[in-house]
Amino acid sequence: MIEPNWDYFINAPLDKGTQRFSTKTERALHARVVASEANWIQYQTVERLMIWQQSLHDLCTYREGRRSIE
């Protein structure tokens, strides 16, 4: 199973890499989406698909909440 490198997502600067994030929370949620997608592709189970969909939903909800505040 693929796990995100949480240490990197906690300590790396937000503007490092090809994608820019406004908060570390957003970057961690994005990492969770990427890892859960890779896990679903590798194992092809309904449980992994549901985790991927939930991760994507969490990221979208977080971004919508940030937009409504700004």
C-alpha cells in the first residue's frame, strides 16, 4: 500500500514543487488523494475506490471552504 511521505508534507516549504498550495493542510489532503488513487489503481477494490472518492471529496470541501472565507 502506498503512503504519502507525511514528514515532507509537514516540513517542506509550500511553494516547493510543481504545484503550489496555500496551506499545509491542503497539501496533505492532496497527498492523500494521490496516494489513495494509486492504491485503488493497484488493488482495484471497492474499499480503495471509496477511500479515493472520500479523499477527493475532503480536498474539494476544504478548497470550497477556503474560497468562501476569502
